[in-house]
Amino acid sequence: QTQLAESGGGLVQAGGSLRLSCVGSTILGTVAMGWYRQAPGKQRELVATMTSDGATNLGDSVKGRFTISRDYAKRAVYLQMNDLKVEDTAVYYCASGRSAGNMQYWGQGTQVTVSS
């Protein structure tokens, strides 16, 4: 079983930047890693995923502002978030799995709060 540990959340003003990190306990069987988020009263939504061949998929609301990257040697995935907006406020979850559409493992989440 893969365990995922997120870090890097916090409070930032609108227009600011944050970088989230996630490290997995193992990379065995991991093809895709990514980030999802859930705001209060809303469903969880895709933020960004990245597969082992480098293919990325970003949610429409973050395109042009967020960037996903991976460090395979460190079993890590990162989310660089720029030009943050109040509506980006949510709990951000790291995920990994055999495909971008089938994430089996989830982190506990890290809170990102963007103030106006």
C-alpha cells in the first residue's frame, strides 16, 4: 500500500504563489500522480495529473496558472500554483495510481486558503 504525504499548504493573498509537495512511500505500480481539490460544499475536482510518460492534464480553471511536475527519484509530485485566486481555496489532495483516471491512493490533504 502506498502512503502519500503532502506539504506546502497555507494562507496566501490573492495573486500570490504556493508550491505543494507530495512524496510517496513507494513508486511500484505508480503510473500517474496528481492533485485534486475539494472546497467546502463542493465536489472534489481535478487540479492536475501527470503520467510516467510525461503527459499532463490540468483542470480548466487552473490552466495557465498551475504547473505539475514529478521527481521520480524522490517519488514526488509537485504543484506550483501562481496567481492564486480566492476560488482556489480548498483542501488539496495528492493521489497516485495505475492511471490518471484510476487513482488508488490518496493523501490526507493540505489546506490552501487564498485571501482577498
